Amino acid sequence: MKLPEQMKRLGVIVGLFLVVVITRFFLLPESWISARPHQAAKVVREMAKPVHYAGMMTCRQCHQEEFDAKLAGYHRTIGCENCHGPAAAHVANKDDKAATPPKHREREFCLGCHGYLSSRPNGFPQVDGQAHNKGKRCVSCHDPHDPKPDEAPKDCGGCHGLIARTKAVSTHSQLPCTDCHQVPELHTTDPRSHLPTKPETREACARCHDTASTDPAAAKARVDSASHGRTYACWECHYAHLPEGPK
Amino acid sequence: MNKREFLKGAIFFFPAAGVLEALNCSAAGNALSASATAGYDPTNHWYGMGVDVDRCIGCNRCVEACKIENNVPEEPFFFRTWIERYQIHADGEVKVECISTKTPEERLAMQNEPLDPSVVRTFFVPKLCNQCAHPPCVQVCPVGATFQTKDGVVLVNEKTCIGCRYCIQACPYGARFLNPTTRTADKCTFCYHRVTQGLLPACVEVCPTEARIFGDLKSKADRLVSFQRDNKIGVLKPDLNTEPKALYANLDGEVR
């Protein structure tokens, strides 16, 4: 049977169409058409990247002593490689002297975390690097794996630096912290488990500031504590450590 | 060669080349994936990071560890993670500085600054790629080089990235940069090579105060899931509906 000319041409077009479709969907590799195979390959490459920080737990098998000391002390949350740098190469080959992790004993190293900085959170132990046992290495008094002050910190500013410094320039500068807070002895060694008290009643301020008060130092700052400042606690308006307000 | 011969040749050449390439590609891919991905099923995980702003002491260790672990260029303006310092004044003025761009000496020098009584709040905020559940950077990539893995991490394929910087523009968090050595987009990967083998991201490994918490939101018992339960959580720029997986506790409203 002889096909009409039109059908032949149609056949060619359909044939071409099929070739294109087959090529696109069956012959061409997916990597030519879609990004997905490239992405899968990338994931594989990413997972194969080398590790530099071995992780705190790997140190334990060879440095049990330091590990245990640290686990029980104030530095328990700090990874070993925070201070000793990336040590995967050292773990892989402990005899490679070139890969032995450094020990930072310079003062600046500890001060990077413990130097006083106003933005650090309340309660974080900070010292004034210019004043705190100047000229001596920190590690000569504090064991880096189990740092302990050999005596309880003398002053509250060690962990409440911003509050202490703020109060020191305020009109309350002459008031010791203990005028308003009762501090359990253990607060300076185990602060979170033994919190000091905080003022609870208006009487805590009124005893100096009420018009009936006789405290001579506060003579220039007297209010009628029964009516002044509605029923809010005094410290809901006045910041007790800087009562004159931010300038 | 006449036209007919050329067309015939072409009809056979292209598909044949394709078949060869396909065989080649799948063989290589299989060999690689078999060795590196053994035993890891990404569909079982959905990673996120918690950041407790109240615990950050601004020591910058996470930034340094990230650079070492991931070969991030040394120059102090390429970061996959960085720390910002906020100082909010009584008159509402907000001063933000990136402490990670400073030298170690400059950071130590910050400690001797005199007290400024007009500052009413001040704190550090660690920043990183938010690994959004709906990442705008992925949507704008013209070549599919940046994508989200099944476990929720946004990666950049440096082999197909053309360095057009669209993703850098599209990221609302400024978390991307153009790597000067590869000339391609670069960003935090949650240390994908570490977390897929059970290690913590480098920044979390070294964080001294547990301000950073890495976790798996699909896990039954995970620190990050409890973190979400115990804290009021904020995310950056929630109005953009990017659904970030960097979850901040104690986040100040001034943090952008």
C-alpha cells in the first residue's frame, strides 16, 4: 500500500518528536538535564570532608586525668579543643610531635574569656586583667582543668562586674551590696545553687528614703513611700544599682 | 559529508554520548556514595541550632573554630558564623558591632573601656546561617547550585555555582559570602561532614558556656527539643516566613 505524501511527512515529524522525547527522557543522563544528581554528588563530597576537631570524648581514652578533673570542675562545659586547638591530627597519630596540641599559658589566653567586659552575662566570673595578680601567669594559681579560687572570691564584682561598676559611680556607691542582699556563704563558690536574697518589700528602700526615715546619708532623697510611685515596687521604676537613672 | 549523512550521524552520536556519560556518572557516583554515606539516612533527621543569648560571653572561639574546620578564608570579613555586640542606650540608640572582625588585640582592648551609664542593656549575639525551612537563597539560584538536603541543611554545590551572587542578595540574614578562592557562594553547613557522623558542629564543640545547642528536631529525646520547651524562643525576621532553624532564647527585640 502506498502512503500519501502528507502521511509520510507527518510520520517524519512524529518520528523526530519521538527521537527527541526518547533522548530527553531515556538516553540523556539526568545530570545533563537536572541539578539533582549534582546535588547528590555534592552531599557525598561534603560528607567526605576532613574533620579537624576530634571532639572532647576522644581525648578521654588517653588523658583520663585531665578529663575527669575537668568534668567535676567549673570548666566542665569547655571542650578540650577550645583551649588546645583542633587535635584530630594528634588523635590520629599521638607520636607526631608536630601535631602535639599547644598549651596556652599566657595571661591573655584566659583573659579572652575572663577579662571584664560589660556585655558578658550577669554572674559570669570576670577579673580586671590590669589588676588581678598582675605579672603572674593565671595557671600558676588556677589549674586550667579544674580552676578554683584557692579562697572564696572577696568581692561581688568578680562575677557581677557590670552591676558593681555601675553602682560604684551611682549615688548608691557607698552602700555595700549586703545592705540589700543577704548572701549565703556558698554563693561565691557554687553560685547558682545558693542564690542571695533580693529586696521584696518597699520597706527595703523606705527604711532610708521615707520622709519618716532618720538615715542621715539619704537626707536629701526623701519621699512619702506610702503614696510615691503608686503601688509598684520601688525597683520597678528606679534601677537600684543606678537610682538616678541612665544619663 | 552531505546534509543527510550529517543528520544521520548526529542522530546516533548524541544519544550514544549520553549513554556513555550516564554509565560513567552513575558508576562514579555509586562508588563514592557507598563509601562515604554508609549507614546514614538523612530522612531520619531534621537539624537545627539553639542559641541562648544570655549565655554568650563573646569569646569568639566559635568563629575561630569554624574557620579552621571549614577552611574559611582568614581575612576578617569572611564568616560562616560571627558574633555581634549590642549596646542599647536609654534614648533608644542601638549600637551594633561585629566583634569577629576585630583582631584579638582589639578584642582584649574592649575590656578596658570605661563604663557608659547610658547603656541600659548590652549583650552578645552569635549569628549564623538560619538554615531556613523555606530558604529564599535556594529559590533564587538560577542553576540549582544551592539546595536543601533531606535533613534540612542548605548547601552550595561549588562545582555548579556560577558566582552570580543572587543568593547573597537574597539572604535576609547576611549569612552568605563569595569565597575569594573558589569564586563561589559559601556559607555555614552546620558542619555537615561532622554531624552526619555523630560529631557536633565545630562551633558547638568549642562553645564554653553551652550557649549553642545543636540538635535534631526529629529526635525523641534531644537537648534542642527540651530547649524549645524550656525557653521562649525567637527567630530572626519572623515576618519573612523563612522559618529559620536557628532558634534564639532570650532574644532581644532590637536584634535584627
